[in-house]
Amino acid sequence: MTLSKSQYIRGLQCHKSLWLYKNKPELRDTPDYAQESLFNTGHTVGELAKELFPGGVEVAFDADNFKGMIEKTKELIAEGTEVIYEATFSEDGIFSMADILVKNGDVWDMYEVKASTKVKEYHIDDASIQWFALSKAIKLNRAYIIHINNKYTREGELDIKELFAIEDITEIVQKEQEDIVPNLKEIEESLNGDMPDIDIGGQCNNPFSCDFSSHCWKHIPTPSVFNLYWMNWSTKFEMYWEDIITYDDIPKDFPLTDIQELQIETYKTKKPFVDKHIIEDFLGTITYPINFFDFETFQNAIPRFDNQRPYMQMPFQYSLHILHEDGTMEHKEFLGDENSDPRDNLIEQMLNDITETGSIVAYNQSFEMSRIKELAQFKESRKEDLLALNERFVDLIVPFRGKGYYHPDFNGSFSIKSVLPAMFPNDPELDYKKLGSIQNGGDAMDTFANLHLLKDKSKVEEIKKDFLAYCRLDTLAMVRIWEKLHKTIKE
């Protein structure tokens, strides 16, 4: 049996997941764009971290010749190379590639690079199996995790010594060694047998979302107790293990919140629940002209611009539908240039586009308001004007969370992606799935973060059209929901 580090970590999370990975790879879920983006971010961070130890020699990755990579590593060690990137070993059934190895006298220091902003538990497991394999071939001294320092703010040239934090985890890793052999024995036994009989549980999403979830969760109907609103996962699994799966299975004396009871009630009646007084009170808080507003943001692990922190939410786009009291509506929008900091231009156009009076309506307003606060910190000269916008916000999610309107097809979610299709089924104008390459906020965030790397200008322009269509639909959706609420109280 030979395992890579990632396979070992997968096995620690769930023996069944590893067995499926090895024996039934065709059952894996198709990787989404977010997973691909996460991989690309990790690669970019790893490449930059090498500059902390310049002058090293890299063992080139060759998927068709792992043996050659191992031999190259041995050669570099024998030649007295001081710093090796991607040093490759295969010892005691573990195939391992060390991000950075640094010679320290007659011993070696091992550095693992992570794109996260802190050391996580699975990083310890990762480094521990790495230590286990490397210690069979070389004499190790210390183990370190290099991760992003999220308190760093870029000013001018990138300061990689400030960007990265380095934590010594040697003692923890050494202590973990006593668990490695028993873990490997358990994993080997599970791989040598039939598919492990492991039911769904907390391991399905901890520390990673499993890419065999469609297979393992196929017996769970929709809706189920897993759709109950604002219920912690441990309670949901306790219900499942007691064979309480569908809403019909829930005992009458089971403690539920008002909204959870509403979910079950509307599921049984197959009709929306409406409280016209709650809706009417909410609509009464909105004044004309109504500015339906939505931001899109991107994040960089490695800040590209001045006054940017790692993983900071950077607004690069907005859509604005303005509804006037006479019924006329206009649409305004902004989309930043992917090659420069969009914030200055966005601020100026946003302050010009949003009307001087009237409500600003957002869906889950805390996101937009937080971004505006950050923009106010970014541009001191516009701070007063920006913060004044936040005094005018009204949150369109309020009548839904407040039990003014609940549709059984919400399935325990009040996100606009759940509310919209439930309220407007089969409406092509409001169908996110009919959009192009950008169909959700995650697509927008990840795509724009990497758009400056795309060399095909015609492709860039095509993607930009997709950005505009997506963000426009976000605010048009709010208009239609607002109209639907008005219509509801008049019925």
C-alpha cells in the first residue's frame, strides 16, 4: 500500500471516502470552480513562499515519473544542496513532497506552506505524516507551518516577510508520531476489505466537504430534517440516527422553533404562509426613490493593491435598479478594470448613481453595509458621504426571516437563490441557471480574482458581459420580490 499525504488525510477523515477514491473514482462529484480556485490559490501562495528561502533547487513535478523525482531529491541531498523545493520521498508506504526543505548544519528543517490565515488541526496531521516519511530518509530538526498573516496590509512593494507567518509545530508533530502506525494499519485494513459500512455523519464536511457526498447522501430525501432552519448539525444527525428523516417522522413533542414549525406546516399544506401585517409593516419602512443595490467582491490571498489585506473583500462591481414613485425604473451598474484597484472609481460612481434621498434596499444588508464601512476607511475624503448611505439601508430579507412570507420550496433557506425560484417558478427572466459563466457570488468572486491572468482578450470581454448579466439579475430579483410582496398584501 502506498498513500500520498492527501490520501492519508482523506483516510483520517473517513475510511469509506478513501476506499471510494481508490476503488470507485467514477462516483466522485465533479469539482466545482471554487475547488479549482482553492487549488490555484494554494499553488500561488506556495510559489511565493519559496522566496523566503531563495536560491533553492526545485524537484520538477512529473506525474509519469515519481521514481525520477525521488532519485532527483536524493541527488540534491548528496550534492549538499542547502534548500530544496518539493523534495520527494517514498518511505514506509507514504509518498510525500515537502514544500520546502532547508539544511541546518547536518539536519533539515521542514516547512509546509498553507494558504490559510492560521494553523488548522488537519495541518498538524499533514505535517505529521510528512515527518513520518521524511524522517526515514533524512535527519529532521524542526517542523514549521508557513501561513498567511491576515493582519498584513500592503503598502507599496509586497513584503513577503510580513505577508507570511511561520509557526514552529515540532513538538506537536513529534507527539503525533505515535498515532501514525496505528492509523496506517487501520487504513490498510479498510482498503483491503469491502467498502466500509460507514453512514453519513459529521465527518462528511470536516475538515473538508467530501467529494463523494452525492453517492453517500443519495438516500436522503428533499426536504428532510437536514433542511430545518437554524438547527445545529449535531441535532440533525441525532434525529437521523433515530430514524427521524422526513418531516413526517418528527414526533409531535419534538422541540422546534417557530420557523421550523412553519417549514413543516407549509410542507404539509403545499401552500405559502403569509402574514400580511408583517409584510405591510415592512413595506412601510421603504421610501421612494428605491435603490435596489448589490455588490460583488473578490479576494486575494496575496494582496495586489495598496491598502489591501489578505482575503479582504474587495468590491469590484455593483448593480443598481432605481424605482421611482411614478413607476419608472432605471438601471445603473459599475464593473471595475481587472488590472487596477477598482475602489476609487467604484466609490465615485456609486455616490453619483445612488439617489440623494430614498431607501437603499439590499438582500442581507450586512454584507453591503460592511463593504461601505471598509470603503469609508479606504477613502477618508469620502468617509462622511459613504457612511451616510448606511443610514438608509433596508434589508429585503426581513419579511422572510420575520415570518411574513414562507414558501415550502424555501427548504429552510432564506437566501435569494432559494426565495426567488420558489416565488417565481419557471420564470426564464429570473433563472440564474440560464446565465453564462457567472451564476452565483462564488463564481463572481473567484473569476474576477483571476481575470487579470487571462490573456485572451475576447474571452475577457465575454466574461465581463457575464458579470454584468449576473449582477443585474441580483437587483432585478429584488425588484420582482418587492413587487410580489406588494401584490401579496392586496390579494
